[in-house]
Amino acid sequence: MKKPVAGSHSIHCSECSIKNCSVLRHCTDECLDLISNLKKVGYFIAGQRILMEGSSAKGIYFIEKGQVKIYKSDSRGQEFILRFARPGDVIGFSASDATNEYLASALAIIDTTVCFLDYKSFMELTEHFPELAIELLRFYRAELSGLEQKALKLATMSVPQKVADAILTMESAFGTEGPQKPLNLILSRQDIASLAGTTKEQVSKVISDLNAQRIVETHGKLISILQHEKLQNLARI
Amino acid sequence: MKKPVAGSHSIHCSECSIKNCSVLRHCTDECLDLISNLKKVGYFIAGQRILMEGSSAKGIYFIEKGQVKIYKSDSRGQEFILRFARPGDVIGFSASDATNEYLASALAIIDTTVCFLDYKSFMELTEHFPELAIELLRFYRAELSGLEQKALKLATMSVPQKVADAILTMESAFGTEGPQKPLNLILSRQDIASLAGTTKEQVSKVISDLNAQRIVETHGKLISILQHEKLQNLARI
DNA sequence: CGGCCGATTGAGGCTTATCAAGGCCGGTGG
DNA sequence: CCACCGGCCTTGATAAGCCTCAATCGGCCG
């Protein structure tokens, strides 16, 4: 992990914009104070890998700022995007009990700031603050539900449906500046394909088609959803 | 849920064969005692549904005996098997925070005995016994890892690979009586297809092929793995 | 013995991946 | 400032893979 760069500084957790996030929202001031002393801040530039499948798992990361994709790769290097992480999300918990290795990789899509907390510290904290464990449980449950839904979609949807769904996923992960405005997430066609579970050419064709129907509009890699409901209908299973 | 049938009786948890299961293994005697008083035993015959996607979530179930499939259905009734649950496993935790509805269905494959514990009781227990929450966290993490792997496979494997993988999944879930003996799990071709993410005809064709190569051997719905390593190689991604 | 349900097998057609060619930037260097 | 270059996107042709449909087979139960 990169060290904090010159000129930047680590703020106290109680000042942090993500202290109301899923996992930390019920933390007492005392708990936040402890975390604040234990955490290490890290900066990753766009394209840099934050953690890697198969490497030894050291702790968890809170995303403070930025955009992160979490993905797995098969032996041919083909990658598959499992989900995105945004400010307030936690990554680094998909580690195996047995081998203590990360089971997925994470990469910064844009410049990203994270707070790192090693497992040992975190586990000690949960002993004193059980609400942390409960919140983490909730977080896991949400991840699990999302992934179950995704598996169902992968198994039953056609390619156009999967692409439509991928665009909606991109929207719900990072949103837009307003209705019919471009998504706040810029991905290559290959990345959209890895998210949808198809190929970049198919993505291109489906998006061209959606464009012709004025359901979405593209300018280069920017995608705007013009007819939200129609897109949702396409992705309905 | 069915009431305990005449002649059967609810044993104390400390006598139960699954008290060393994933979630309960670190419970103190005191904790087990409390659970024992709160639990309700339920019996489900083969083919009976234990819980249903979309219905209101009331609590969790420990599988004491039997075989359970956990699945989701799309709007056309097409189902997709997410995983199996065996004695010692916990089901009923895939519930939404927002709507408090189960997000997947569970069905008894063979006659199955479960212990039911309502959420409220369970949550109160976790307050007094934080180790319960930690174990549950572990359990979730394992489920999540498994599902991530499954999603990757769905997205990248060919049909023959997915079928080979489905057979291996069946084996690791319920095992066999010994090498080259039939799997302890009997599914229809349609169910295997729902597990692999393909159609029953494709499953039939792939299994015929594996049979011809003497990698597996079938007698009706019984499947025996003759050449384990070859099967694993087929399913390698 | 007949009927029924699931498994098997084959044919056909559709969907999707692959391959290849061409176009559109954005960056670089003259 | 312009020309070139490389990467990514687009588009079309082709072929492979997969699903669907339909016919047949086989076992099980009444």
C-alpha cells in the first residue's frame, strides 16, 4: 500500500465522511476513537491494485473516497467483476478461513483513498463492541443476497438482458448527476463485459442497439440512461 | 412447519449430533441450554418446502438430519440451485434487511429434521454470547466465498465444464459411501441442470458422454465417479 | 399389462463467441 | 501544428455451442 503522500494527512475518524457507513454507523465515539488510532490511510491511483486474489490477507479496508472494482480471474486471465465498492464500503473480508488468502482482487478504478485496519485489531474491537460484529453481519448478508441474485441472473438471462442489467448495476453503484445524465462510472467495453458475463463485442452490439432505440445514449465511454423504465423491463427476469 | 409427529420427541441440544457444527461449536453449555429451551423441532418429508422466497422471515433453521436444496426462481418458474444444506448447516439467514423476506427458497430433498429458532431469540442470544455472532460471521464468509466462485464459474465455463463441476459439487456436499461408489445425493436431471445453469437435455448428453469415457458410471439416477482426477480436470477453469 | 413420467437421443435453428477489418479518438513526436 | 501510431470501439461474417422441440425409450406403479 502506498504511504500517505506529502501534504496529505490522516484525519480523525470522527471527522470522516464515512463514519455513518454501513459498518461503522452504530459505533460509539469511543470505538471510533480507537479505530482512529489503529487505522492506516492508503492512497491508490487509478488502475492500481489494492488487493490480490491469492495473496495473504492482512486486514480490511474502508473505502473513504474513490471507486473500486472487486473481481476474480480464471486461469486464462479472463476476469469477472463481482461487485463495486464505493465510499463507506468495506473490502478485504472475502478471505478464506483455511488459507487466510484473499479470494478476490480489488482494483482502484479512479484515484482512491482507503483506511486499513488489520484483522487482529478489528477482531479485538469486536469483542468490546459487539455491535460492530452485528453490523458486519448485516453487511455480509447484503453482499450475499446481491451475489445470489447475480448468480441467478448469470444462469438465466440472455446477453442483451445481462448487458441491460450491467448498466443498471453501474448506475446503482455510483449513480448519475441527474436524470438522463451520464453515469458516474467510466468502464471499458471489456469491463462491462466482465461485469455482465459476456464479451466486449456483444456489449458493443447491445449498446449500439440500445442507442438506436434511444433507451441509452453514449458519448465515448459515457453512458446516459434515457428511458429508465424500458431498460429495467429489458433486465427483468 | 410441521409439528413433531407422534412418537418423536425433542432431545436436548447437548445431546444433539450437530452441536459441534459450524455455528454452534463454540457454544458454552449454558448457551446450548438456552437454545434447547427456545428451539422448536420441525419435520419435513421429501419434496416439502421448508421456506419460500418472498415469504416473511421468522427465524433460522439448523438442519439436524436430511438434505436440503436452496434455490431461487425467476419469473418463468425456472429455478436455479444456489447450494445445498446438510446436517449442521444453518438456513434462513438470506433475508432482506428492508423487507424482512426470505430471498431464497429451501426444499427438503429427503426427509429432513430441523431446529427452528426465531430471530428475536437468536439476536438476544448473540448479545450474551458474542462468539455466536463471530461464528455466524465465519459461516457467512464461507457462503460468500462459495458463491463468488460459483458466479465466476457460471460466467466463464462451458456446459460440459459446468456439468462436471455440478457432479463434483454434489459429491462434496453429501459424499459417497466410498471411492467409486454412488453419490449420496439423488437428483433429477432437471435439478442437476438447475445446479449447473443449463438444461436437462444438455445434462443428459454430457453425462452420457462421461459414461462412455468411463469417467462416471450411472445406474438410473445414481451417479458414481470412476475417475475423480479426470473429472476435476474437466472442471478446472 | 397399460399408462405415465422422466431420461435419452437426434435434428433444427437460434444465440453467442470468435475472428477480422475498419474507424475513431488521444497521445506523441517531429 | 500536423502526421503518425496505438489502443479501444464498432461492425460484419463465420462458426461453434447451446437451447428447443420432438420422438423414442425405459422404468415404475397402479
